Amino acid sequence: MPNPIDIRGRALLDVDQLRVPPSYQDDLEGILLTRGEIDSRVERLAEQLDAEYADAEGGLYPVCVLKGAMRFYGDLLQQLSIPFREGVVSASRYGLGGAEPDGDATIEFLRPEAIAGRDVLFVEDIVDEGRTLAQLREVVEAYDPRSVSAISLLDKRDNRVADVELEHIGFVIPDEFVVGYGLDYEEEYRGLNHLGVLDEAVL
Ligand code: IMP
Ligand code: MG
């Protein structure tokens, strides 16, 4: 069923081949995914979820993993035909900015009592080492979900450390630091519409 698009070998597009805000251009090595490709893939992922959760007995409970997943979450849920309720969790391994994760994530569900009996679907922007998702999957069990699964727009699997399950994947990407479509570096670049690779010099 999961049939992700593997773009690890793909050449980057130049920033001047697409509309990229001038303030971002110098900081990007190039564009890895255009917004159009992201949108098309999100439509297909929503179709897959519609099929998979058509008879979800507990009721689908997609949980947005803040903050990077906000755009993906909003776009994905807008495309769903099946009923759902919405959950939110903050999970951050990055302290006050920086691209070097410093250990365990701090995890906080907005309304943990709403999880009991529901079919939880964690919605992630990107799974990198996999530690954040592994921790989320472990912590959520204490709140008695009926089932737990996860979807991520991006999968940086070459950098995986934790052996964690990921049931739905948009794109498998190379081990580069990416920004845009909600993903940030030190809270910047979330507003870039496409998905870009950050220049090493910025990191
Ligand atoms: P993991 O525990 O290494 O899988 O961490 C995943 C989290 O780290 C994601 O939810 C992002 O918030 C962040 N992250 C990992 N790689 C990137 C990246 O390339 N760009 C932006 N954020 C990233
Ligand atoms: Mg995240």
C-alpha cells in the first residue's frame, strides 16, 4: 500500500527557475520539490487514508505534530472525505533553534483525554532519525488509543536511528536539511512554498 516517491537521486532545480522570494534565494542550494508536486502527492495520500480508514471503528483522530506539520496537516485534512476529529501535539527535539537535535523530544498533547478509543494517526512533516516519532508512539499508548499509525510527507530514511514504523509516506528524500512548506531552520523559511535544500553555509 505505501508506495512513496523516491527522489533521492533527483537533481535540484535552480532557485531562479521558480518563484522564490528574493530573501530566501541566497540561502538555498536549490529546490527539491515544487509546490505543485507536493499538492498532487497530498491529494493521493488523502485518497489512501480515505480507503484505509473507511470503517475506522474508533473514529480517525489525526494528530498534528507541531509546528512543522501544520501546512501538510491542513492540506491533507481538507482533502479527506471520511469523518475525523483533530488532535495536536507539540514535540520538539530542537531547543531554541539550530539544526542539531539534542536528545529526547519534549512531548505535550493538547487534550490527551480525547485519545482514548480513537484511531490515532500522527501527521508529521518529516521523519529523520525517527526518534521523535518513536517517542510519540510510545507516549501515546498511555492514553489508550484504539490504534496508532503515522503518516509523514517526507522520509529521510538514510539518516534513521530509531527502528520506527511509518505507515504512509509522501516522498523519500536525500539526507539534506530541507526547508519550506512549513519546515523551518531556526523558525525561518516556513513560508517558502516549495521544498528547498538549505545551503550548507547557512547551517
Ligand atoms: P527525528 O527525531 O530526527 O526524526 O526528528 C524529526 C523532526 O526533526 C521533524 O519533525 C522536524 O521537526 C525536524 N527535522 C528533521 N530534519 C529536518 C529538516 O531537514 N528540515 C527541517 N526540520 C527537520
Ligand atoms: Mg516535526
